[in-house]
Amino acid sequence: MARFTQTSNCVDCNCKSSVFKKLSIPELELMNQNRFEVSFKAGEIMFKQGTPSPHFLCITRGMAKIYIEGLGKNLILGLIKPVEYIFGPGIYVDNRHHYSASAVEDSTACMVDVETYKQLVRKNPDFAEEFIRRFSQQAIINFDQFISLTQKQMHGRIADALIYLSEKVYCCNPFELTISRQDLADLSGMSKESAIRILKEFKEEGILTSEGNFIHVLNRGQLQHISETG
Amino acid sequence: MARFTQTSNCVDCNCKSSVFKKLSIPELELMNQNRFEVSFKAGEIMFKQGTPSPHFLCITRGMAKIYIEGLGKNLILGLIKPVEYIFGPGIYVDNRHHYSASAVEDSTACMVDVETYKQLVRKNPDFAEEFIRRFSQQAIINFDQFISLTQKQMHGRIADALIYLSEKVYCCNPFELTISRQDLADLSGMSKESAIRILKEFKEEGILTSEGNFIHVLNRGQLQHISETG
DNA sequence: AATCGTTGTTGACAAATGTCATTTATCTTT
DNA sequence: AAAGATAAATGACATTTGTCAACAACGATT
């Protein structure tokens, strides 16, 4: 199970994440006092859809997936890496998590008290605006995902997922896919078998090479084209 | 084209919409000074995806649809009626609209200056919290729509759309469908023909009756069941 | 009433996609 | 190294869904 540790300070995250840059030293200190660090092994659940959300979560090491648990299947909304924080929309509505989060790699995360956070949102308009801006960016990303998942065929959706993984998540090419094929399928809204098949087709067409979990995108333009034409 | 009018006052909306209840009289007055009313005929576009968004919009009469323009198809996010306001996530990010809005019935709307609005969000923490709360509620609704559109089959999706229309939009049963079949399809992420076919099946199975654009849901439980089982 | 354009409806068909069963690879544990 | 568990890959098939073409209904205009 998860182990408690208490190593870093909020000032560390302040150096890395733009959200906390809007906080003053005393405000950071307040936040620091109302947080604790937890470590998770790969596969462990960080929080579960439907449960109360007294804390929000800030990934300091490793990687997490956030996903909606639907009807038997999961829909992965995104992969979160250091130093990004995960706040569900529930914190201002019903204090429930509206999606689950679990570690896809061994990870550590800060759990920050939501009430402290909301208090700072009230007191510091710059912080509030930055929070709203983040929230808005997330919504815009969701819209794109909405279009991808509802209007594109499988090839376009896998292309979108590969671009996302290479450029937003692992930020390199070639990259090692640390998520499973099932996760790739859950990210693209299709069955695991279909995801595997399309990956194979892309390989046969010379768009990418793959050896085990290492994927090298050879023809980024082609991938973009497939993404845009559905 | 749209005609300008200047009839009501923000205080009117204050009586109807919970968002503005958090504003003081002087604040409402400020908002009132930075708004104007516009009327739209059915079918007219209120704002267009990709264009700048110097104003947000508050529907005071009629009904609007908000929709993402995707690859040839539209995805309807929701139907907006008085007194609800439409703010895109772009106002805090890139000052662009990330979806389009158009009148599905003859409508009037207030266009409120975004800068004034953001100023009030900074100054009035209660108002800011209420804004965030609304935004969050919208995100939660989007999650449900996400699951509906990506994990349910057509019958489940039409069931969801019918429940939404009957209970959230028209708020009565029977109700007159003022949107087209194409709109119903865009709301459910499928082709117009498929939407029509499923409506017919529901009719044959006695779940509803329909005469022209009037729909009467006879078996709400069955509809719920179809929604839940996909 | 006749015409035209739009929207709604239907049927036949093709394409996309999921499901199931089976095999292969990979990794861990013994 | 052997065994077992898990993940990945493949093939056959059924189902879901979209597309296309034709037609009917409706409203607006002449």
C-alpha cells in the first residue's frame, strides 16, 4: 500500500508549476502546512470516482492516469506527470471525485487540503484567475478530445493518442510507452484489439516502428494528416 | 439580421439566475452599463467558433444551441434557455470562442462585456466562487455526455438525449421538439437517419408516442433502463 | 392550385468496429 | 530452467452504424 513520506516543500513545486507562482511566501507556507506526501506503486489507485475529495493531488514523481469509469469500460481523460495537479470539478460542487486516478508508474504525490486551497482562491485574485485559466485550458483540451472520440474513426483517434503521448506526455521520440495497450485503447475509446491492429497497420505503412513498448514515430506529417481527416 | 433593443435591466436577471445573486447593487449597475441586448431569428448564429469573444452571452428569451464544429459534423453540447448564460472557456485563455452558438428559436440575448465580468470575478470572491461552481457543474455534465457518447450504443444515446430534452430543456412531458432531427442526431453523435430510426423503434415498442414534433414519453423507466444498459 | 425547397422517412447496402477464441510473447516466481 | 500468470497479437465472425438513393411530407412562395 501507499507509504507516507515528508520530504519536499511547496516551494519546490513553486519553482516548477505556474499555478503556485501566484502565491506569496506566507500563502505557500499555509499550503505547505496542510499537505502530506504519499507514494504509490504502479497500478495503485490514488482516488476513486464517487468517493469524497477532501484533498486534491499534485504529482511529484512518476505518472498517473485519470479516467472516468463508465459502463464496464474506462475512458482515460489524460496522463498526469510532475508537476501537475489533479483537481476534479467536484471540489466546488458535491465534494466527490468525478473520475478516478491511478498510478501508471511508481509515483509520489502531494495531497493538499481542498479547504485551504479554496480559501486561497478567495483571498488571492491572481491565484483564482490562474486556477480558472487552468480549468479553462482543461475544458478546451476536453473539447478536442470530444471531437476526436465522437467524430473520428479509429485511425484518427489512434493518431491523436500517439501525438498526445509523444508530444505532451513523454515529450520525446522515440518514446517508451509506459501504459498498456488497454490504456491506449481506453484513451482512444475503442477495444484493445482494435488499438493493437491499428498500431500494426501504422507500422506496416512505415508511419512508425515499434519494438516492444518503444515506439518511434517516423512520419509525423502522415500522422497529423490521419488525425485531421478522421 | 440581429436587431438591437434595450429593454430589461440586469436586476431582472438577478431575480432569475443564481449567478448574479452574488453581486451587489453597484456591481449589478456596473454590469448593466456594459451590456446590450440583441435579438436573433431562429437559425441565426450568435457567435462563431474561432472568433474573438469580447462578450459573453445571456439568453433572455427563446433558445440557443451551443455546438462544436468538428469534421463536417457538429456536436451539440447543450441547449440554453432563459436565464442561462453562455461563457466559453476561451475567455480566460485565448479570447476565442471554442464552440459556436445559434438560435434554435427566435431569441433575445444580453451581450455582456467580458472584461467587466472578469473584473467582478477578481473583486468579489462570492461571485468568483459561484462562477467556478457553475463552470464545474458544466464540466461534470460534460463528463456524463462523454460517457454517453463514447461508451453507449445508439439506443442508449437517444434515450439520454430524450431524458435531457424532456427533463432539462423543455421541462414537460409531452413536449414539443423545437430542434430538428439533425440537431437530435448532433446531440447524440450519430447520423440523422439513425436517430430517426431509433425514434421509430421506441415508438413501436410503446416507449413514446410522437405526432410531428410532439413527443410524449410513456415509459420513463424503460428509457432510463436503456440509458443505463447502453 | 402549382412549384420549389427543405426536412423527415425508409430501405438496401457497405464499412467500421466489437467480441470471442486462440495463440504467442513477456515477465515473475519458483 | 520450468511453470505460471499476465499482456499482446491474431483471425474469424457478428453486430453496429453510416452512406447513398429514393421517396414522402410539409411549408413557403408564386
